[in-house]
Amino acid sequence: MSAEKGRFYINCPYQEKEEAKALGAKWDAIAKKWYYTHSKDKHKFKKWINIASTDDEEKNNSFKVYKIFKECYKCKKNTSVYTYIKYDDGTEEDVAFPWDKKRLLKSQNIVAHMCDSSIEYYGLKVIGDDEKYDKTMMKRYPNKIKIEYSKVLKRYYPMNLCDFCGAKQGWNYIYRQVNIMIMNMEKIQIDE
Ligand SMILES: [Zn+2]
């Protein structure tokens, strides 16, 4: 029997950190990962050792989450909505204030803008546009964001629920509002 000491990293999701901690896991603030220190304890942390696509998830846990307030189409009250805002130009960078409209226009959806000039159709991605960030959002806000299957998109995609009536806030409303706020150089609150 060999027992090694070291840092054995696990892929523990944020919501399960207390559970891992209780089992003796420690936090590596630089790697931003939990780990255990004795190889003999491996069995205790089994459920977090072979999670698929964890590298992506770990990387994606650091993006900014924005909190928007919008009128619920159903009850007309102002509900909060959580989303990421990413450049849709292959860089995977967060779109951040002060908004770089010039850069956003480089990857503008010109055809869509010509059909509806009331919206700029900046080259950006919000919740529902990118599966890997969507997954992280759903994990982070399990009571606020609900998964729905879209027959059109042929995949599950997350929708924010209204704080008051629970109605699902669709992608197009969120995308539109983010575009308008950026166009007006309005600041958007970051959810910490
Ligand atoms: Zn509502």
C-alpha cells in the first residue's frame, strides 16, 4: 500500500464546495480549484474526479455576470435577469464597460440590423447563445435560471424566470435590451 501526499485536484462545482470542504478538501486560490492532500482519500472525492469537460468549466467560471432589470412581458413588473455578455468575434472576451461600440460593430449582424434598424445587433453573445457559458450560469443560479428545450435550436437553453410571476424571459428580449443599453452607453450592474 502506497500513500502519497500532495495536491490532488478535484473538479468540484461551486455549489458543492461545502460538501468537499467537510470531507477535508482545501482551496487553491491560484489554481482556483479544490484539492485533497492524501492519495488514500481518493475514494472520498470520487464524484469530483471524473467529471466531463471540467477544464472548460473551470476556465468559464471566471466570466462576468451582468444583472439587468427589464419589464416582464407578462406581469409588467421590473424583474432581474442574469446574463453574460461576450464578444461574438471568437475571442471569448467579456464585453465590459465602457462599451467599445466600434469593436462591437465589427462583428455586427448587418442583415438583421437592416431588417430592424431599431436595434444595432452588435456582435455579442448573451445567455442562451453559448452552451458552455449557459451551463455555468445554470449551475450558478439554479433557482433563477431554468432549462428549456428549444425545438428550433435542438438543444436545451436557459431562461431567466421573472422574480414576481415566474414567467420565462426569452432570449430576444435580453439580447435587445443589452443592445439598447450599450447603444446608450448605460452601465450594467455586475453580479458578484
Ligand atoms: Zn412577471
